[in-house]
Amino acid sequence: MMKYDFMRNSRCSGRWRRGWCTSAVNSLSSNHALKPLVPTLCLVVVVIYGLADKLRNFVSGIFIPQYHYPYAVALCFAQVLISLLVLNLLHVLDLVPLKHYSRSLGERVLVPAICNSIHDVLAMWAKASSSYAGLFALTLPLLPLLTVGFSFTLKLASPPPIHISVLISIVSGTSIVISASKGPSGIEPLEYIYAPLALILHSLSLTWLAKVSDAECRHSPDAQASIFDIYYTQLVNQSWVLGLLWLLHPDSPWQVLSQGSWQSLLFHGYLLAILLLGVALNFLVGISALCVSPLSAALLHSARQAVQPFFQLL
């Protein structure tokens, strides 16, 4: 009996380290009574993400021009610090078990941390300069297609099926054609460089994270890093990358701090809304890449922009 309990606890521990989201999805899929709820649950998550993303863009479109606060690097750095604070707080409350920062794991997630940091800065720059209505929004439906390409290039354990890849290509291409036919407005010259670069970096970071997660699943249960460990390690690396970039940026920390309207409660409210929404959205995308697949994370991030042109035709 004791041996049976020990084996059961070991299996539960290994299941937790591989990711509780994956276990939950598998449980729903194996239960015939709950299986029809899986598409509905996925649709609810996509709708909530799309609404939260639209709200963040709306708040950014008001906050950044009104207070003349277009400091993309500083905002992304603060966003990562809040993410680290929240995860550590959940760890202290015994809600999320976290291991200490591992140098070996940090080296493996260094590439997605660098890619994700630069992508976040470029996306924030787009919100600050053109209210996210230019080439960034137009090319965002290509994110799933690029993620499929990187999934095959990096040889993931479970690459997307061919028929799914073809379907995504058709939907992405059609969405871009519909949007481009209406003529995108307000495109900054730098967007012709930044928008494709942001897409490549984001798709690479999602795929690389999934590659690290696949490698961890091959380790013994005691040596495995959980999805939260991987995400936490990437955040630590991002804090170093963004902190160094902020020090080297022409917008120095002193300039960023001195230009803020810190005595205005409305300024604090807008700023906190942008940062907290960004933390939640990035968490959902990162956990989707680690738990399910990088393609699901890419679809979650780009679903609103990909589907919106079809609704405009109706």
C-alpha cells in the first residue's frame, strides 16, 4: 500500500511538472461528457484575450499621447518586474511552486528571452507612435504561419499537422489581402523594418520555449522544470536584457522618471492598467506555448486581427 501511494505521488508530481494545463486538457478530452466543452472553453479564452488586448490598446492610445509618455523600453521593463513580483508573491503564498534560478535553464531560455524582449519593445513602440493601426496590425495574422515554419525548423516533438498548416496559410493570407485592399493608414517608415522583425522574433521565442519544454519532459520527474519555472527563468533573463537596454537607450532612466506626472492619480491609473493588462496577456501567451503548443499561443495572440477583416465583410 505504501509502495502504491509513493508511485501515485510520483506520477502526480511528474504530471504537475509537465504542466497542469496539459493534464486538464487531456482530462477534458478523455471525458466524453466534458469533451464538447473544450472548443467552447478555447473560444471563451480567445474572446477574453481579444477583449483584454483591445482594452490595453485603447488605454495606451489615450495614455501615451495625452501624457507624452512614449517610453517603450521603460514600460516593458516595468511590466517584466511586475510579472516577477506577482510570481514571487504567488510562490510565497504556496500557490505556485518555483525553483531557484537555474543557470543551465537560464542559458537555454536566453534566446526566447532576448527575442521576446525586443518584440515587446517594438510592439510598445508601435502603440506609442501609431496607435497600433499600421503595418504591425496588418501583418499580425502571419504570426501563426511563421510559428508553423519555426516548429518544423526547430523539429518540435509535436509539429502542427499538414492540413492545419495549410488551413492557417489560407486564413492568414485571406485576412491580409482583405485588410491590405482597404489601404492601411498611418504607417511609420520604420514599421517596414520593425513589423517583420517583431513577427520573426515573436514566433521564434514561442517555438523556442516549446522546444525547451519538450526537452524538460525527457528528464526524470525530480529533475524536470515546471512550466512556471521556465516562464519565471525567462522573465529573469528579460529583466536583465531590458534593464541593460534601458541604460543604453537615449531615453535615460532619469528622463523617464522625471517626465511622468507622478502626482496625478489618473496617470497612475492609466499606467497601472497598461502594465497589468500586459502582464496578464503575456502570461496567457507564454503559458499557452509551454502547455499546449506555440501555434496555439500564436493563434491566441493574433486571432482578433485575423478574424476582424472577415467580420467587416459581413
